[in-house]
Amino acid sequence: MDYSQALAEIKAGRVRPVYLVYGEETYLARRLERAVVEALLPPAERDMGLTVFDRDPSVAELANLIETVPFMGGKNVVIIRGTGLFRAGREEGADQADERLLRLLADMPGYSCVVFAADSADKRRKLFKCVERSGAAVEAAPDRKSVV
């Protein structure tokens, strides 16, 4: 999905349960993160409903955050910056954790939203394809249109 399309969709109130924002433009990724948070969490609920990681949490920790029903019936928004889950050539033993994550992302509870932010993503990975089916994979790339 194109970055502009994703942002317009979110601002129109159609927020998907999971996003992968990948590419070299960190500013665009943060802008999309902010749009999701503003669409789903009123300011008073952000302290309780928003969790931000600057590294990959364990799959068990992520699953717990996603599956925990939010306090007072709000939403859970989990942002994971700098994720390595979508890189090519991950270490051995990651497959079992990936399978659990695949099942979780394919059947996200309605009260949770996850935003993964990565510098790059391998589009051949099962996890990437799962995010495309269940949510949106958004490329945060510089505008390459030539100026005439």
C-alpha cells in the first residue's frame, strides 16, 4: 500500500489491525504511527493504551499485550520501532516464534492494533504476507518524482 493511501484511510477512520511501515523515511513512519494513535486513542487513554518499543519484544510479551483486554473498554496500540522480524536471513529457531506471531496477527482482537516500523522488509517472508492480508504493509520511501 502507498503511504499516502494509508494515511488518508486512517484519517478517514478506517484503521487496520496491523501495519508494517518500512523504508528509509523515519519521519513518514512516525507520522503514520501518530495518525494511528490519534485515530484510536483519545489523549486521556494514551497513558494506559499505548505501548512503544524501540526493539523487538519477545513473542510472548507481544502476544500478552495484544490479547489483554484494555482497561475501561478502550483500545490497545502497540508500536514496535526498529523491528528485525521482517528482515531476510533471520536466525535459526525463529520459525516457531514466527508461527505463533502469524496466528496472532491473522486473527487480531478488535481492541488491539500493532504498528511495526522497520528500515527494510523482505516481501517474501510469511510474516510480511500475513501483514498484507490482515492489515497493511506501507512503504515509507522518499518521493522519487522528478521535478521539471
